Amino acid sequence: MLSALAEIDGNIAGETGIGFLVLLGIKDEDTKMEAVKLAEKICNLRIFNDADEKMNLSINSVSGDILVVFQFARYADCKSRRLGSSKAARPEVAIPLYELFVNECKNHSGRTVKAGFFGSHMHVESVNDDPVTIILIQQTSDNIYQLN
């Protein structure tokens, strides 16, 4: 991704240059261990091109940025024609896990990690350099995380 931006009420909540836009979905059964493991995995993924144009570099190798945006809709229920959120975690579960994930990304990347504000209506922009979108599903609880 070349850049990403999260805006709330016309104010920039977070923006990045080259790096990741993480759209994070959290379910009630998610655990602290899963948040820690996911942050470590994301920060060590080798998906940036090296000098030979091979996806071989991590976010640290390219001095990339991370912008994390919570998305309850990652667990939206679309059984009817109206969007439901029955699978998404309640705030008392989601907020601590969201904050833990952001802090773990900081710890593992050594980079500044920007984040939107939980529960805020945001406008999110992403400029991708390549047609690569990675969806990570945490094996232990079928969680979905998307990287752009």
C-alpha cells in the first residue's frame, strides 16, 4: 500500500505512507493471545518487494507504517437484506483487544502505529500499489483480518 488515511469529522485520525492498512474485526470469543499472535504475524510478513521484485521484505525492512481501523462489519451478518452485527464483539470485549493489538504492533514493528478511534464513524482511504489484499483468518477462532 502506498498510503492510507482515516478521517473523523474532517480531522485526520491517522495516516500512513508505505505500509499496511489493517481492517481489524473482533468477535466475542477472541482472546489476548490471538491479538498478540496476529500482531506478531502481521509485523513479520514478508510481502514487500526487494531489489529483485520478489515479495521478500517485512514492514520493518521497508520502514513502513501501520494504520489500524476497527471494523465491526468484518463480522457482519448478511442473512437478511439488513446488515446485522451479531457476530461482532461487544465494546467491553473489543476495545481492550483492539488496544492490545495496536500496542503489540508497536512492540513488534518498532514503528509508530496509527489507529482510528473505536466506535467512530470514519472515512477510510487506501492507495494500493499492487493488486494485493491479504485476508488473514486466525485459525483458532476463524477471525478475519484484512491487510491492504
